Amino acid sequence: MKHLLQFIFCLSMFAILLSAPLNAITCNDRIAQAPIAVDDPDYGRWLLEQARDHILSVENLKCDPFVDFEKSVDSFDYIGVSFYHNKPSHRYTTKQIRLIKQTFNATYILKAKLHTPTVLSVNIYRIEGDYDLRLEKTKHYEFFIEIKKSKNHQAPQFLKYLSLMSPNSFTLGSTYTEVSMDLPDEYQEIDSTQKSALPKIISSISFNKIDNSYAYNMFDAGASLFPGQFFFGLDQRTKIARRDSPSTDDDAIKTLRVSIYGICPNINALGTIHTPLGATYTSIGYGPCILHKRVDDENPKFSIDLATRFVMGHRVFFTKKYFTFLEFDYLFFNNHLYRSNFAKSRTITRGTLGLGMYVPDAESLFLKGFETLGLY
């Protein structure tokens, strides 16, 4: 009798296993929801709520296995998936999948899109593999939704385009800055000292748009066009003397002084190469600079000039959000920064070592600011 009961119990367990779906979602699973690229964060959130409610109903779950979306949206932004950018499942790299898996202990990733204005298409991908992670599609849903928003309630298209160019990083650095002096042939430079007009450790401040390495493959490249802004300042004294005069003759030595503060908004074209050791980038920018300048013994004065900026640098993220960088840049101004009988200059060279912070949801914050101001 005892053996018969054990046999019946084993048969019943086997029957339950056969009747259970192979890819059934359980209460032990965790589902991370990727943002839907609909150019509207509020509408995207509402669509994900519809997807979540539908799946909970269809799967007849007594628990909620979904990761809090507000906690996961930043992590998806790091890997290049947002309400403005879509990424096909086959383009998710192992590094990107691991970020989502480890951050939320996720076993599934949900991706959704509007098949038509009233039909929401939802795919659920299981995270497979141990070291070489990949996404395997396990479930597909399609269901009708109401039209939640009209075009009149969405941000104007030109604001969406502007948001794509909004700066997403803030950097502070220690910078060596020098005004390059062009001397006549009969003169030579004896000594030059530079004193930053900003604090020694934080002598460079800038706002730029960068490409986060998490959003790219191990070896990859990216390009973008964006507005940026940087500040600089220095007080430089350059000693010169005639080549035929002894350098110890104080009467023959002339001191050239230039003190400059500058605020420069500009438009930049950026190219970036991503590697396992960080990102190497170069950019060219152009725009106006508001200058406060004092030359030799003249009175200080304000001026506006156009400047071209060439930049080359290397950036390494040491967390998802923070990075360090080494950068060299060259500023060429339309007009002279310094001009006298002994020298002239239109250029500034800089070298910067610093730290930066990446803001993944800069585009959403940009649009939210315009909405708060009542501009749409």
C-alpha cells in the first residue's frame, strides 16, 4: 500500500510538470521593463503599465515579478535604451545584459512597441547563459489599448530634436592653459608663467554631450552633434628679450601680460572610438566667446569673439555614472587676444585632467523643464 501511494504521488507530480508551460513566469522571476521609444516619457510609462497589467492577468500571477520601472529606467539609459532610443534585442551585448541582470537580479527583459496606434506588441526575453549572456525570446503578446494621448499634448518635434542634443555630462578638471605668443624673429621667449584665474584644482568647468561606453559594443564607434559650454581663465606673464641681448640684462627684458576670463557656448561635432580600455574622442566646435580681458597695463574690458575649438581626449568610466578624462584642446580666435609691438596671439592651448558626471536622463529633464515652464 505504501509503495502504491508513492507511485501515485510521483505520477501526479509528473502530470503537473507536463501541464506547466516550459517558459512559465513564476514569483521567483524578476522582469525588467525596457523603455518604449515613443518620444514621450509619460506616454511610455503608461504603455508599460498596460503591458504589466495585461501580463499579470494573462499569466494569472498571484505576485508582481516586475522590477520598479522608475528604478530601472536609468540603467536602461546607460545602455542606450530610452523613450527616445530603441535597441533591437540582438544588439544587446553581454556587458549590457549583465548590467541589467546584476543590478536588479533580473531573469527576464520586457520589450514593447506600438504595432499600430491601438495595438501594443510585447516580447519577453529570458536572460540565458552564464558568462556569455544573451536574450532568448520566450513570450509574445499583442493586445488593444485606448489612444491615451493626442499629438496636441506631446512635445513639439523641434523640442524633441533639441533634447537629443542637450548636454548630458558635467566635468571639473585641473587645467594647464597657455596663450601662445608669436614673436618677431629678433625676439625670443625667456620665461612664461601662468596662473589660473579659477581655483588651482578646479580650473576647468564644462557641459558637454558624451557617448556612454555602456551603450556600445566592446569595440565600436559613435558620432554626434551637440551644443556645449566651457569656461576658462588665466593670468599669464611672458618674458622676452632680443636675441642679441644677454638674458641677464634686466633692461633688455620685456614682460608681456595678458589676463583673460572666457565663457564659450559652441556647437560641436564629436567622434568617439570605444575600446575595453575606455573611449578616445575628438571634436571640433565653433561659437562665440564672451571675454573679459586685460592686456599689459590697459584697463580691463569685455569683448565678444568667435572661436574654433579642436579637442582630443580619452575617457574612462570607473562607475556607471562617473568617469575620469585626459583632454587636450586648442582654441583659435578670429581676433587677436594679445597684440603689441613685441608679440601677438590668437590661440590658446589647454591640457586638462579631471572628473566628470554622466546624466543619463538629460533628454527627459530637458523636455520636462519646458513642460514645467508651460511652453507645451
